[in-house]
Amino acid sequence: MEQIKIITPEELEKKIENEEELNLVDVREDEEVAQGMIPGAKHIRMGEIPERLNEFDKDKEYIFICRSSRRSENVCYYMQEQGYKVRNMIGGMLEWKGEIVL
């Protein structure tokens, strides 16, 4: 199985500060995202990803986020198998020191 590319919370924060065009997807549950999400992230619960593949574009890279990076890693493996370009934010929201929106 091909290794999943990763991004650290610090690297992601720099990209956001540099106003890079990013595709962030938060795969946590509703009650978790209610406590705050990274600005610009799209919320798609992990369990909904398979039925919402039509919302993803194979030409773009997606950065997946969850609480600790375990669920997002699983999503990354799944998405990569479907032919999508993905990165996992390691450490998840537990390690995120940047801005959050409620």
C-alpha cells in the first residue's frame, strides 16, 4: 500500500497564512466540529465520504483533518485507492495551534 503524504499543523498554518489555495476536509463528527474548525475547511463526516465522492476532484489535492489524525489517515487510504490526491494532517486538531472558527 502506498504511503500517505502528510502535512504538519505548522506547515498547514503557514500555507493558510500565505493564502495558498487549499482543499481542507474535516472528517470529524458534528459535535466535534462544533468546538471549532480550521477556517476554510469543509465538513464531511468520515462515514459520508464514500457517498459524497462526487464532491471531490481528482485534479486537486485534499488535506484531511480529524481529532488525532487516525480517522483522517483511514480516509486518506480510502481516497488514495479511489485515485484522489490526499494528505493527512498529522496530530489532528489536538496539535492545531492556529485559528479556529466556530
